[in-house]
Amino acid sequence: MKGRSWSRRFFLGASAAFAGTRLTGRAASAPLTKTTRDDRLALLGGTPVRSRPFSSWPILEDGDRKIWKEVLETRRWNRRGGSYVERFEAEWRERLGAKYVVATSSGTSALYTSLNALGVGPGDEVIVPPYTFVATINVVLLCHALPIFADSDRETSQLDPSRIEETATERTRAVIPVHLGGNVCDLDRILKISRRRGLKVVEDACQAHLAEWRGRPVGTLGDLGCFSFQASKNLNCGEGGAISGDDPELAATCTSFQDAGRGYQATSEGRLERAAAPLAHVRSGDNRRLTEFQGALLLAQLQRLDAQTRLRRENAAYLTRLFHEIPGIEPSRQYEGCTGNAYHLYMFRYRPEAFAGLPRNRFLEALRAEGVRCSPGYRPLNREPFLEQTLQSRAFRRIYPERVLKEWPERNRCPENDRLCEEAVWLGQSVFLGSRSDMEEIGAAVRKVSRQASTLVGS
Ligand SMILES: Cc1ncc(COP(=O)(O)O)c(C=O)c1O
């Protein structure tokens, strides 16, 4: 799998890909226990623990079909003149308890729009985690700002707040904490350090719909919060995004930026209205608008999000209990303030020493052969060659002193994250929309690989 980028797209079409794997007969899905006769690993010709697909994604119901058709018939497919995007903004605002929500064409657009609204630009530094999807860093580069990586906390798979202080300089303008996998960063510490140093905080909640910190939905605690509604996400319309926040001026600036720089003002009731200004355009902007079709699909899918989130949490908690009994499997810990994990990803660390030294990639192959779809997660983003290439581009060389660019690789070493990337294993969110017996089969598959690991070592 060398060279393959393990991104959210990996989880798409999970059931379709599963259907393509060769299964050897055993139709029943009962958990395999020590008493089962054929305990040989499926990779070595044994019977797989699981022979049916997990829940498929996305979910499509009659309400989705109906609302989609409704939009078609209105012939107002763009949000201007339509009502669906605006209704979705109002519902998402309500659900988050935010004063303002601005829909955008993607999570990347939400992040890029937010950085622009906060005035991040050439010469600025932005602190980012190395364990995230590439978009978190791309938007910083698009602003011609310098991404500075703060190492990960391996136990939680989140940005380590204690690294913010040591990476910040007088040039640092913002921090982008990513609530990776729907788990939540230590927001108490991140917000405290950021306030003390005057840094803006853009929460990347692209994987964390309805995750909570001390009872409040994430995306509402920093200066701005960003969501993605891309196809793999827990709330999805194919492609889409949103920005949340409480500051009327920032909300109006974000709205303006994603709508070609037209003038907007925020009302105290949370609406964002075209300003009755003499100038139609008040800034240079972009087109990052969501369409009415996407807004309508989100409205329909939002009706199911609470129930799905509860189900994911229940199943994930059960799997964690099962995993705690298996030496060498360490589910990502949550910080004490995390009162709700969205489980876009279920992340755990794999310790080969407890599996007779079986390398992680062989463990993953064995687990997949047993019928459990899993991935090794991200590679270290701070080491991606494209970063150095971008920093050596003409534009960056004109903005930043040679010394700053030369020191960048050394300044951005993240040894904890390097280890995390070697140890991590992920399961995707749709796996957790199934039953307890699905969790028992995952547990049974991991236990089977654990029992039989020595039969694979060296094979
Ligand atoms: C952590 C994170 N940030 C940003 C994004 C970008 O979102 P989008 O794909 O909607 O542009 C994603 C999407 O995968 C993500 O997972």
C-alpha cells in the first residue's frame, strides 16, 4: 500500500468494496469464540469471522427523494432566490446553538473563507496539527501563510496543546485545532493559550458533527468553526460545508467572501442580509456558495443525525469495552472535557509486541480477510514532499526570508505523530450504524488475529 493516501475517501463505498472480497462459505455471522472448530486465520484459508457487509453509506430515504424533486420543480437551483440553503443554515444554527451559520461549497471552502475573514495572509504563521486531512494545511498555503505543525498527543490522536506554546512566535496569527475523527481537542487549554497570546482559533470540525466539549457542540467555542458535508461525512450532501460563529461582523465578512465580495450585514436574529450599501461589492471575494439541491439534502439528512449520533456512540462504547480486554489494542482516549464523540472515525493504536511482533500492515490484512474493513489512517502530513515544494515556489520565496524557509523542516518535526502514524488503525463511521453483534464480530475478529498472530509472523 506504499504511496497510497489514506483519506476519508477510503471509507466510501465500503459495502461495495466488501462485496468484491472473496468470502469462503460461512454464511452465519455468529461471533467466533475460542470453542469454534476452524480457528485458522482467513488469510491462511480459514473461515472468516464475518461474511456480510456492514451498514452502507450514504443512507437514502423517501424524504431525501421528495425534497430533491421539490427543488428541481422550483427551478431555483442557486441559493439566491431560493429557500433551502437558508433553511438549512437556520436549522444547523439552532442545532449548534450558534448565532450565525454560513453555508459554503465544501469544508475546504469553509476553512479558506474563515482564514480570509480573519485576515490571515502572507507573512503570517498558522499552527496546525500534523494528523489531519490535507485540506487543513492547503487553506493556509492558499492564503500564502506558513503552516507550523504542533505535534500530536498519541493517546488521543489530537493536537497536543502543550506544543502550541513552543511553536508560536510573534508572527503566529491563528491556530486550527482539528477535532479529528469526531473526538475533541483539549479546547480548554487551546482556548486559554490562544487568548493569552492573542491568536484566533478556527475549529476544524469537518469530522465532528455534534461532537461536544463540556456539553456544547464543537464549532461554537473558537472564533469560527468549520464543517464538511462531503460524501463520507456523518452529515453529507456529496460536497458542502458551513461556518459557525457568534460574531456578527465575522459572519457578514464570511458571507460576503463566499459570495463574490458582495456586501452583507448580520441581523440580531441570526440572518445574513444583503447590505443596502451604495456599493454592490465591498471586498475581493470568491464563489463558494452551496446550491439549493445540497441545502435540501442536508435538511433531510439532518433529521436523522441525532439518532445516528446516539447509535454510533452506543456501539463505539460497546466496542471499546470489548477492546479493553484485548492486550495490544488501545482505543484513542478522550479528554475529560469531551462530553460527546461524533465517531466519524473509531481510532485505536495497535501494539505489535502483543501480537507476536506481527507488523501493523499484516494485522490489517488479516483483519480485512476476517471481514472487517479497516485502514492505517493518515501518513505524517508534515513530511509530505509537496509542502517543501510549495515553500520553495516563487511566491513563497518572495514573501519569506530564506532563513525561515530553510529552517522550516527542522522546526516542523513531529516525532510523536510519526509514531502515531505507524501505530494507528481506523474503522469508519458507518460500521457503527449497525448492531451490537457487528461490534461483537469486530471484537471476535481482532481476538482471533491475536490468538493466531504467530501463525502469520514471517509468512
Ligand atoms: C479534518 C478535515 N478538514 C477539512 C476537510 C475538508 O472538507 P471538504 O472535503 O468538504 O473540502 C476534511 C474533509 O475530509 C477533513 O476531514
